[in-house]
Amino acid sequence: MSRFTIANRNPAPQRVLVHPCDTCGARDHSACASLNDEEQRRLVSIMTTIEVGPQRAIFNETDPADHVFSLTAGAVKIFKLLSDGRRQVTGFLFPGDFLGLTHNEAYAYSAEALTTSRLCRFPRRRLESLLDELPKLERQLLGMASHELAAAQDQMMLLGRKSARERVASFLLLMSATAARQGNTDDKVSLPMNRGDIADYLGLTVETISRTLGQLKAKGLIQMPSEKQILLTRKGALEEISG
Amino acid sequence: MSRFTIANRNPAPQRVLVHPCDTCGARDHSACASLNDEEQRRLVSIMTTIEVGPQRAIFNETDPADHVFSLTAGAVKIFKLLSDGRRQVTGFLFPGDFLGLTHNEAYAYSAEALTTSRLCRFPRRRLESLLDELPKLERQLLGMASHELAAAQDQMMLLGRKSARERVASFLLLMSATAARQGNTDDKVSLPMNRGDIADYLGLTVETISRTLGQLKAKGLIQMPSEKQILLTRKGALEEISG
DNA sequence: CGGTCCTTTGACACAGGTCAAGTAATGTGG
DNA sequence: CCACATTACTTGACCTGTGTCAAAGGACCG
């Protein structure tokens, strides 16, 4: 039933080695950026590539945290649920991002694909023992973790103290910056998530998202060629609004 | 003017070595927990102990991030400011917690002592080169970072989706759990921060904090022997409320 | 003691939530 | 490729939880 499929399980070691970063989608902040060829080979040897269809779970908050993932293509949302169904999306992830890193038995959040996504899956135990031998990799992970921590604090500021309009403006700018990081240079931001996901990310409701985007459009700060594509026509004004 | 004083700068190496953990206040999740004596000695050799009076800044969001700190006594709040003065307290720190870890030029937040506090101060560059030689220490830091990341996600859930009453109940339980971690076993929680700090931590106003605590008291879930001491008389009920 | 700051309490306002309806996009089976 | 069902998005009217403003205790301190 699940479209969660395993593309290749433990690729045969004698296989011609593609550069790992072609496979695992590394970039500046990604795992193997700082590794030499031999180290990258060892990292690739313990990994499996998987592909996940849209709206499919990658893992669940309650699952045993047996794997760590690196996103190489597509887009993913991570979120937490309250017992009564309230949802908080804690992040949107794009190629180069890690997910599933934890020091507990269970994951800290659920992860679900927004679009068809490719991920590298590392067995946690094997990755941890590999870390013992590749301190550079561990340094890389620490760097990524402290970067995420800074982002989390920005999000706390947003959720705790910003108005709806400030939140939406901040969100659009964040998505724009993320797209730039991904190599997309123009000001047309594409939103792989739906309004409900945005609402749950910003601590608002779908209606408020819709109304606020409508206001920004009416003021000429953005254009919406389609529901999932937004043109930031006056980025400076958005920056002023974003608080 | 500042009560920010340096207690001992680079303690003479020939001095009789106190066990570092007597000095730096290590516990389970603290830096030197996993280190042997020699490794701890090296860690201590680069560190300075400082003492900071109440309401005194430890560092500022905009300061160059030249040091990393470990809190050994007292209590600290970390927070971010918006240009118009809105404030989000992103955390309250207690002995054993680290602060100031970042991979950017500047700190990610400001830090201020709530009560007279003692901290170990590590020059960032020297700590980073020490990390190259002490992978266990790096592992420890990674563990602490991912623990903080999980806490940050809980806080996003709170700020994005919980009601005022749920936030206050969650906060009291968190403070109780933290006190337990610190060795305080009973249900009397002491709050070193004032109502304004709590409000800025929970994304509310002082008035709402005050009213909500009043309600919980009226319902008999808590008692307030003093403004800064709260007795959780019906913890179970608080847990149900906390969402 | 008198001043300052913190906390509590009350009256009222409003941003954003809720509920309901309408419209546009997307998918599905024939 | 088209009816039709389904889901997502938008818009409007109204409501409510929390913010704002104001003032009155209390605690602390020189």
C-alpha cells in the first residue's frame, strides 16, 4: 500500500563508485561536504536510498528512532501532534537537510513528504560507530544542529511575538531565502506545502493565511500566478513588515 | 559599573588540580561528564571562571561570539529582541547547561543572569581546537544540541498551538522537571524569573500570566507561598491541562 | 517610612479564531 | 475528454481569548 519504497539496499561495494554527493545531495551544510573520497565511500557504504511519494509518512513521532535521513530531492514537513489533533509544523526541509537525528529512543517529530522525495537512510547504530572514526563528520553534524537551533529560536520569536501579517511576511522571505540556497535565484517562490501546512507552521488558521496573503496581494507586495507560486514583487516592503 | 567580574583568569597550571567537575559543575549532560582526568585537565586549562550578578548581561545577541559558557551555579535567561522592543525568552538555563554555542560570528541570542551565577568561560577558538583532539567532548556537545533541539520543538508546539492556561500548566511542569533534574525532589517549584520573563517565554502578557496563575490557585491545583514559589498540589490535573 | 518596582485586578478593545457558504483546483471513472 | 466528486482555497459574519489601558495593592530597599 505504501509508496515508501527501497530503491537500493546496501549497494554492492564492488560497484563503480559514483561520487557520494551525486547520490546523497550534499551541499555546504550537508554531511559529506568535508569528507575526502575514502571517508565518503565509507559513509555511502552504510546508506540506502529511498523514494517517498507525496503525503507519505517517512517516520512517525512514536517510531523507534533507528535511522537518520538526509533529504536529497523533494520537500518534507516535520511536525508534532497534540492528543486532540492540534498540529505544529516545526519545519519544512529541502535537499541537503538532515532529519531524524535524536538521542532518544523515539523520534522527536513526525516527517512526511510534501512532494515525491528521495532520501538517504543511515542506520543509526552504524552511523554512530562511523562517527567515532570520522570526527569531521561529527563536526559537520554539530554545525548543522547549531544552525537548526538558531532557526528554531527565530521561529519561537515568530510564534511568540509576531502578528499574523508579520508571520506571513517572514515566512515568504524565509521560503525565498531557502529557494536561493537551493540555487533558485529569481523572486518567484514556489510553495510545495498547502495552506493548512503553512497555518500549522505559523501558528495560525488557514483562513488567516488566506486573508493575509490576500491583503499582501491587494497592496501589491506579492503576486500569485497560482496558489502555490508567489512572486515577491516588493521584497523590501516585506522585510519591513516582517518585524 | 558592571558586576560582571572575572574570578580567575587562566588558573596557574601548577596549582593543585581540583576535580574539574567540582569547578565546572558537570552533570549527566554537561561537557566533561564523559572525559577522563587528563582530558578534563586539558578542558579546565583553557577555561576561566566568572561570576555574574542578578540582571547582568552575560553576552549580547550582537556581540562577537568569542566564548562559550557553561553554567555552574545560578540561573540564566536567554532571549531575542525585535527592533521595537518585543522580546522572546527562548530559554531558562540552570547549572549544567551550555550557552553561547554557535557557528556564526555573533551569538544567536542575548543571555542575562536571573540570580547571581557562576559560569565557566571557554575561548571559542581554543575550545574548537580542543574538540579536534577530544571527539568524546564533541559527541557530548552534539548530544546536548539535539536535546535542546527537541526542547525547542516542544516550545514551538506550545507557542503555536496551546492556550494560555495550557502554556502556564506546561511551564510549571517543566520547571518542576528541571528542579528534579537539579536534585530538588519535592513539588515546591521556585521561580527565579519574574512575571515579565515568564510572559516573554510563553508568548503572553504579564496580566495573562497573573490571571492564569490566579485561576489555577483558585481551583486548588497550585499554592503560592510567595510570588516566586509555587507548590504543585495537583500535578496530575496540571498534566491533563497542559495539553 | 517614602519611593520604586512588581504583581494583581478590573473594564474594555481587537486580532485572529470559528462557523458557514461559495468558488476554484484536482482527481476519477466512464 | 468530459461529468462529477472531492478536496483545497477564499470570503464573509460573528465571537472570544487574550491584549491593552488604568489603577490599586504589596514587596523590597535605601
